[in-house]
Amino acid sequence: MDDGIARHLATGDDSGSDAATNSNGRGELGAEKLDDFCSPEWRQRSRHFLVLSSAGKPIYSRFGNEAQLSTLMSAVQAIISTFADMSDPVKSMTMGMHTIVFYTNGPLYLLAVSDRGDPAELLRNELQLLHGQIVSILTLAQLTKIFEQRSNFDLRQLLGGTEGLIDHMVDKLDTDLSFALGSLDTLWIRYKLRERIGKVLLAARPPKGLLYAMVVADMKLVTLLRPRKHSLHPSDLHLLFNMVTSRTFLTGEHWMPMCFPRFNDQGFLHVYLSYVSPHVALILVSADRDGFPALAECRQRIFDELSADDALQRLDDAAAQRALHPTELGVSGLLQLYYRSKTLVQHFGTRFDDSVDESQKRRIINTYKRLRLYMTGGGSNPLRIIYYKCESDTVLAWQSSSFELYATVAPAMEVKGMIRLVNTVLEWIKNEEDHLFVVNAPSY
């Protein structure tokens, strides 16, 4: 067991994420897939995500050509099957500096490997998100039927062309807290502009079969029109927004089936997608598989109405801007911050201060995820405040009945100074709430 996995995944020097940079200097998540699985570059990746079938057939690997991992995939399948036969499913193991986590769901086996000290529960949560991304493309019903008929089916035949979509989601898991927070990232715009866009969606005479209409910019929600008694789960919307950011969809009108696992993992809804400006996408979700013509007309009505004044231009300008800089929150010394509203199930995050390099960004996001797990992992006495200090920065994680907050400051800042800073930020958020979040989403 150790030989089968260590030969492929263990690094020679346990150098961690700092060693995981390819020869052209690009960060590990920006690198192209490598073909040589014996190469030091591949072995030194800090995180690996693999997917195989219950028969041991390779399906997906974040780095490299998964077909070259057939030996490893067979070893993983044998390990999982052996423990299953003993009625004691394997969940995780630790091997040197590496944490290895297994997740099985129906005919799919998923594996995560990390040398960053990631808790097993955190990696398992990310594997569940990866599974959801695959289900969104095929539906669970289709997956189950395929493997019931042919247990050794090569699923890559059906996933062909979607690898970039899956890669993008895996990369965002490492660089963006949105997935871990389980809430929606929202675009900071003036309340009147958001309200105006919502009214346009509502007045566009939604056609029969339409379930949801939403405006999205860079995986950030602008506004959402939904039925009064129904809503989509944030994890389903994450999968949808992840698709929207693909370069494939930046031009033209697109009509595609998509499964929303938390809504119904057995079937498809149908998604109309069109960018109404360079940075802003309109998404219409329908139960009518033949609804494209009606939705295209609806899109035109929305576009015409938003173009009649400067609403669309103002929205595009807001979407083109980067996230708020920490200093725009009225404080100094803040390197980065995330704030999550528990009531709205929405969040916003600042961009990182220019002094923070790429490796430090990934480490801070990883710290946030671990601290959140400690605070929200259950138990009778969950942690409310965590103060974490290391050589390069200091992190505060804080949850109350209404919010979660994760903030990073320079290591020289004392505790009292950090508390004053956070209190100032909370006051700023209170004053800006209508502009930060979708507070009164239209419904019908």
C-alpha cells in the first residue's frame, strides 16, 4: 500500500508549496499539466486531486495526463475495495508529510493528497465539491446507469472538453475562500444600481419555465430573481458561476443542460448564458428544454432596458474594477479580509495588499480554511475567536451569531491594535451593507 502511493505522490524533500513552481517561474496552479509523472516537478506539487471509477479506470487528475496514472489508480481502487470488504471504509491516512483522503460516492472514487498539513475533513469537503462538479455535467442518475451497464466504462469519453472547467474549480479551492465559506460572493455596487437591475429582471416578462434569472460578474453575484418559495443552494450556484467564467462562453449565446446536485441530482435544468457587456453575464435557468428562443427574446428585452440609460455601463465599470483594497475599508495595516453574513448567506472579500506574494496568499487562504473548520466543525463548545500569529503575518478568525470574519494583518500589529482595526471594519460594513450584499432580491 505504501509503495503504491509513495512511489507516485511523495516528494523527495518534503519541501511543501514553495518548491512547487515550474521551470518558467509560474505558480503551481497556473502551470500547464505535466506529462511525466516521474518528474520532480509533478511529485513536488503540494496538492493532488484524482478521480477514478470503482473499477479503477482513470477519470481525472489535476496535474498531468490521468491515463499515465493507471498503476496508481489501480492501487487506490484496491485499497478502497479491501477496506470496504472489511466493512470498515478507509477515510484517510497520513504518510510522512502527506495527508491522503479518500471519498467514495456511487461509482466514483476520489482521492486528495496534500503536504500542507490540511485537515482530513477539509480535504474531504473539497472532494465532495469536486464530485458535485462532475455530477453537474452528467447527473448522478446517468453516472449510475452507465456503470451499472459497463463497470469498466471510460468516463473521459463523456467528460471530454470539460477538463478545464474542473481544473478551474480545483484551482479556486486553493486560492478563493468562497467554496469553503458555503456562501455567495457579491459584487460591491451602489444599492440603487442593484435595485434597478433587479427591477429590470422582474419586468422582463419571464417566459414559461423560467426558474431563476441572475446577473453575475467574475463569479460575483449582482442580483438574483427567483420563485418566492424556492432557492438554489450556494454550492449549486458556485458550480454555475464556475462555468460562466470559462473563456468558451465569453462571446455569443449559449444553451446547455446542467445538473444542480443540491437541487436535483437525478436530472438536468437548462441554462441560457450570454455576456451582456464585457464583464457582465446574464444567466437564465429554465425547466423547459425547448426554451431557448423565448429566453433569447427575454435577454434582448433586459439588454435594451439596461442600455436605455447608463445602468449597464455603470455595472460593467464596477465589474471591471478589482475587489476593494484593504485601505478602502478605512483602516491601515490590514493585508486581507473576508466577511460572511450568516443571515444572507453571502460574503465579500478584499483583495490582498500588494506586499503579499502568491505563496503567502495561498498560505493565508489555507489558514482561513483551517480556522473556519475549527470554529464551525461542531461540538458543544465551538470556538468563537481564534488569534493565530506566525512569522510573516497574524490572522484573526471570529464568528458571532450573525457573521464570520477572517482578517490578516502584519505580524508587528499587537492584539489591541488588531481588535480596534476589526471593530472599525465592522462599523464600515454595517454602513455599507446595502452596497455590499443583495439584501432585497426580487422574487415572483
